[in-house]
Amino acid sequence: MRSPRRCSRNGCPKPAVATLTYVYADSTAVVGPLAAFAEPHTYDLCEQHARSLTAPRGWDLVRHDGEFEPPPPSSDDLVALAEAVREAGRPSRREEVPPASDNQVGRRGHLRVIPPAQ
């Protein structure tokens, strides 16, 4: 199941709306609208982190001036959502373990039931 892209910053659960790319040859950091596909050397950012990002000393920062908008849902997103709803609605199957009688030695997983000494 495909999940929506999230902000790359540690601990940030917000959805990504912008992409950060470093152009090392030009010492430039570029923050623009969310790229269509996640690339290996780019970072997805939420709006808060995209607007508050600063470039390293001596680097230029090019930032998109318009509004950052989340991408529209694709058919893949809708299928993933439908599957998640179906999965959540399925009854859970629990393995029922028969109760052990007082004088029966049994095994349950990695534990053994030992009858009390009489």
C-alpha cells in the first residue's frame, strides 16, 4: 500500500508540499513545489519547514514565492485509501486457546504450564 509522502525532517508527521534540492556546483539550495516523484538526492518538506529553511553560510537560497499546495490525489492514492478502509473493517481473527485444567500439563507458545504440587 502506498502512503502519501511525508516531510523528510525527523519527527515531522506533516504531508510534504515542497521539494528541497541542493546544487553543489553552484552552492545553491532550491526549494520548489513538490516534485512528481521522490528522487534519491532531494528532500520533501512540509510548508512550515519549506518556509523556514535557511541555506548554509556562503550558499544562495532560491525559494518558490507562491503557495505550496499538496498534490492532488492520484488513482493510486484512492486505491490505497480504499484498501486501508477495507482492512480496518475486517474482523480480527483471534486464536482461541482452550483453558487448561488444573491437573493437565500443557504447552502454550514457549511457556509450559506445570501443575501445582499436591
